[in-house]
Amino acid sequence: MASIKRVLSTPDGDHFYVREGEKDCHTQYGVAKDVLKAKDGSKVVSNTGKEFFVFSPFYADIYKKIKRGAQIIPLKDIGLIVAETGIGKESVIVDAGAGSGALSCFLAHIAKEVVTYEIREDFMEIVKKNISFLGLKNIMIKHKNIYEGIDEKNVDVVTLDVPEPWKAIDSAADALKAGGFLVAYCPTIPQTADFVNAIHDNTRFTHIKTVEVIEREWEVAGRKVRPKSTSIGHSGILSFCRKLQ
């Protein structure tokens, strides 16, 4: 996967990306030429007269272009995981299953170290490509079933996006330090109920809360202020737990 070298933004908020090896940007507004030479904040004009502003990509720009195989956890849910667990530059995280690597790669950008577990080799190949594409050096992918145990010990956070997360509770308990967080992401209510009820029966954990994040974007144009007709509704349900002992 070729890395992204430049971002072109219109005054209306449309964004376009120029990858390594390209020099022109082809859009529905025409072609902007020699954009790799443009300085950050400079303005270029396409052959149809459309204005673009050019700048170097941020991590968020590059992240949006990762390769997808399995359905990924959206940013609205990743943001809550980071906020509720306080993940930062000293955090060590275990994640399973890797899927396309969206969660583990985003967390690796802000954490000290991330280890992600995956049992499907085709998904592992996608994750490896995304790790390379994003230039991450602090993430490791393991071909292992997390239900069978976690190699790492004394970790700060364990995140689960697996079909039966209740089967990984004991593995997480052995890996987490006291006070560490266990987060389960489930697409359905039955999975959520089975996980949370299993947590209630486990003396090593306490259940903090189970929530769903609904994102509703608003259109603002002068005095016309209203929700957009499309929104990001249900994606998954997050359950936050904390290891007691």
C-alpha cells in the first residue's frame, strides 16, 4: 500500500489524497497538477478552476485509507474506549480479534505498546499491510486464539471484539494488572448480556457500565441548522469492566 503524501481540501470541506508515486490529484472538480511540490497551506487550482488548499497528512488522514476486510469499529466507539480507560503513551494493550486492525492500529498511535490476537490468517495479512501503511513500530500481531490464554502480563487494557467474549474473561484476568480495564465490543444484545452476566459472576472483575454511542451529524448553513438525514446509528455495544484482584 502506497503511503499518502499530500491532502487537498476544498473550502467546502471535501478532502482528496495523493499517494506516493503520484504527482497530480484527479477529482470530480478536475485535475490539480504537481501538488507534491506545493507547500503546506498553499493554494492550487484545478484545470476547471476549482481551488484546493494543500497540506501534509495527519495520522487521521492516513488512517481513513487503511485496507478493510472484517467490519471495523468506528471512530465514535474508539473514542469512548480511549476516554473511559485513559489510554495514553505509557499504556500496554492487548486486543482481540484483530480483524482489519482498525482498533489496534488506532490505539498504537497513542499507546506505548499493542499486541493484537487473530486466528484467521487472511485477516492477519490485512493487519500487517495496515501496520506497514501507517508506519507503526509498536504493534505486534499474534496468530493465537485468545480464549486459550494471553501471553502478556501486567497489561493496562484488554479489548475484545470476538464472537464469544465471555470465554476470554479468565484470559483477560490473568493478563491485566489490578485496576486494569476490560472492554468488550458486541454487535448484538444477546452477546452483551452473556458477557456482562459472566462478569457479574466473576469475583475478579466489576462491571462499570454498558453503553451504545449514537452519532448524529448536523448541517449548519446560516440559519438552517438541522440534523442530517443520514447518521451513524447502531454499530456495537461497549461494556467496560475493571479488574479488582
